[in-house]
Amino acid sequence: MTKYDPQSAAAAEFINHEEIEATLAYAATNKHNRLLVQEILEKAADCRGLSHREAAVLLECQEDDLNAAMFTLAQKIKEELYGKRIVLFAPLYLSNYCVNGCVYCPYHQRNTTIRRKKLTQEEIRREVIALQDMGHKRLALETGEDPVQNPIEYVLESIQTIYNIKHKNGAIRRVNVNIAATTVENYQKLKAAGIGTYILFQETYHKENYEKLHPTGPKHDYAWHTEAMDRAMEGGIDDVGCGVLFGLNLYRYDFVGLLMHAEHLEARMGVGPHTISVPRIRPADDIDPQTFSNAIDDDIFAKIVAVIRIAVPYTGMIVSTRESQVSRERVLDLGISQISGASCTSVGGYEHREAPEDNSAQFDVNDTRTLEEIIDWLLDLGYVPSFCTACYRAGRTGDRFMKLCKSGQIKNCCLPNALMTLKEYLEDYAGDAVQKKGEAVIRRQWEGIPNPAVKAKAAEYLQKLHDGMRDFRF
């Protein structure tokens, strides 16, 4: 039997099958244990987080009043640590060439119906200008795994291209990267290129099922993929983003595996994941989600979000346009801190919205609203739409970011920075109605800035933004 060791560098030890099975059995045994659930909720109330086993008990709990208390606690933690800020970003697909055989992804090598495309640097420039003209400041680069079509040099050149594009008042200030597991040397190159977060979804932590879902290609190697975050951090990347694709495997198993991965990074690397994503499988070319029998409904999805927020309070949580407006609205208060907006999952799709017969999308988007419509919606809900990239650009990443979060000092930066990026959006891109709503939110939230000196400086910066100056930050 393989031992469980969160400090180990070996995937089989820090994502330990026997420990997950034992955790699930323990949670099932205690699903009606009111005293235990109450003790766990009391422990979580001080925002110190929970172990994977404690979190599994909460997820399995079947007591209605305790589940209601659980959701209330998740909302309280979210409000305490993140306030009303919601960070916005967009994915940018560079290429859908791929050598893997992932059975749930239309990019798989054997798919002959999808149009294969790789953006040139000029096409990337046009895509970025289209995104800047919406108001986006943060991108997540996406590409299939193909060492010939999509080598690391192509990704690095693309990052440089993106950072160098300044169109009108637009600028991409943070490029996150979601590419296949690679070497420490390549992660060092990505760090030198100035990436924000390195993102890699595990898809599923169940090794046997993982190998069946990835029958061919480099991604078939479970350990190489699962240990990628360690190599990324060894390569100097401070911020990494984890996630699973719910619907591929039994959700309880992957929920526990995800939290064990976070615990491992904290134990071995000194800091847990910067973000956790919770995507659910969606239809796409050559892919029918009904093929996978482990789909989770909206109630389970909401509970997963709530318990993750309770278990890892200082980790950002992301929900994409895979989810509908209704689904996204439900989980915003429960823990989500970042959402994508006006996303296109086709290669080259921002400049030219492709016809269905010319589709190169990785999956169907569920929330198809424009960025302005999403901002209008967030403002109506009382949130502060944010395009902030200040911490990354000021070097507040990794353990430095977490220390500021846990001490509460980050609050003196986050709210004013969010308000200033919202102000930029309102001045440069918003229509009259959204601008009026946004200005009211800025005035109301500005009153809540706790530090008088920061409050005064924020007022000065907001006026300068109105006068035409740009890019202020704390």
C-alpha cells in the first residue's frame, strides 16, 4: 500500500487513493453527525481553512439546517475576504492543434471534423485589440499540446506580442497561461516572460480513470501531469491555478483530490494554489456530455463551491462562461471571486465570430452576454466589477500575497484598485446607463475604504482617471 504524504514529490503519495477512499468512507459514516459538522463549522469560522477530510464531511452532510448554516458561513467568509469585488478576464485561444487523445475534448488528435487553426502573431494582435476594445485587461492563454505546432517558443512570442499591444487606452496587464504540463526549464521561461498565474486542470484525480480518459499522447502520463504544479513552482512561478472537470469522474473523489492537491502545495512548496476552478463538462464538436454519467446538478455544484470557499478561504475561485447566468449568479456569493466575460472558445473568434460550420471551439459557451451586459448585471447585484492586476505587477504574489491576505492588510489595496479599474472601464468603454450605475457604486464603495490616507489617495486617482490619465494602483 502506498503511503499518504502531503510533503512528498510523488503524485501517488500526495494524491493518495487509499486516503481518498478512507476519507469518503469517513464522510459517509458521519453524514448525519450533527455534533461533528457543528464543530467543523465552528473551526472554519475564523478563516483558517479545513483539512480535506473535514471538508468531505461538510460536502456529505445531509442535515438541512446545517447545510443552510454552511452556505451562510461561505457567504460570510467570501464577504470578509473579498468584499463585493468580482475580477473579470477572458480566455484567448492561440491554437487547437493537439497530439493528445482526451476523450472529452474536441481537440483530440483523431477528431477530423474540427477546423484546426493556429494564430499568427498578426492575428493575435487583432484578437487582443478586439479584447481591449471590450475593456479587458486580463487574459488566460489557451492552446492544445503539440510540440511542433505549439512549442514553448510560440507561447513565449505570443506573450510578448500581447504585452506590447497598446490600442487607444487599452492594454493587457496580466497574461495567465493554461498550457500542458512541461519542464522546469520551460516554466522558468514562462516566469521570465512575465506570466501571471500558471493554470492546469487535473481533469480527474482518479488515476485509473484519468488514464482511460487520456488514452494516448503525453497527457496519458498521470504523474507527469499531476506533479506539474511542483515543477512550475520550482521554476519560479509563484501563482498556480488548479481545477478539475466535474462530470468526468465521481465528484466526491475529485473534490477530495483537489483539496489534497492544495494541501500538498502548501506543505511542500510553502503556498497553496492562487486559484481553484470548478468547470463542468459542456457540449462541443464531437463531444456529447451525456456520454459521461457523472454530471452534477446545480445544487451539488453550489455546495461544492461553498465548501471549497470554507476549506481554502484565501484561494481565489473561478467560474467561467461554461455556466449559465443563473448558475453563475447563484455561486457568486458562495465563494466565486473571478469570472470570465464575453468569452470565445474558438481560435480567432474575437475578431471573427465563426459560423457553426467553421467552428474551432473547445466547448459551447453557456453565458453568451457581452462584457458590458455582464458588468451591468454585476452592478445591479451590488458587486464591483474589477480588472485589477496590481498585486501581480507590484510583486505581491505567492507567499507574499497570502501573508498580506491572512493579515488583512490586502484590504487597503484591493478595494481602491478595483474601483480604479472599474473607473477606467466606465470612462473608456461603458454606455451612459452602465456608467451612471458604475459611478454610483464607486461612490458608495469608496466610502468603505478603511484607511484615511488610502481613501484620500484613491479619490485623487479617481479624479485623474476622469481627467484622462490611466493606470494608477496601490
